[in-house]
Amino acid sequence: MMDGSTPKDLQELLRTAGRLQAEVTRVKDELDRSRVEGESGGGLVRCAVSGAGDLLSLTIDPALGAMGDGASNLKMIEDLVVGAVNQAIERAREVARNEMARVTGGMPMPPGIFGG
């Protein structure tokens, strides 16, 4: 090869890429099985999402039902649910970013390079 690379260098690069791909796949699987929590309203609304961002559970404290009047109370509950879910999703994304950075040594990976 003209750039000074040898077939042996190329083979090692391919082996390294294969190991990296396997490790990224393993971490993605772990993240999909992980559980990240979020809350709002001082814990009146709590939820959990998977590392893949799927909503797993949502808990609303019964005390919220006794607060305010009908329409305004419903709007408050809706806002608290959105806040808790968004917090959990952002935490899950941060965990995923940190884990992938650990696996790749902080090297940026193009989207979809390892199948997702």
C-alpha cells in the first residue's frame, strides 16, 4: 500500500473495530434494560424510563387530586407529568452519552455506525 500501511495494520484495525462494535452493542443492550427516574412537584409525580427512552412507570400522588379546582388542577397534573417524564428522558440520555463516551474513549461516532 502506498500510504505505508501494511495488511497486518489493516487486520488489527478491523479487529479493533469489531471489538468496539461488540462493546457498543453490549452497552446499548444494558442501557435498554436500565431504569432512570424523574420527578416533579417535589416528588408528587414520579416516573421511570428505560435507557431507550420508553416510559416504564408513572406515579401520581393522590394528594394532587385534592389540590385546586377541576380544570386548573388537571392542567397542573399534566404539566407535572410532562416535567417528570422530560427529566427522566434527559437523565437517560446523559447516562447513554456517558456510557458510550466511556466505551469509545470519547471518540465521536457517526450516527448509526454500529446499527443504531
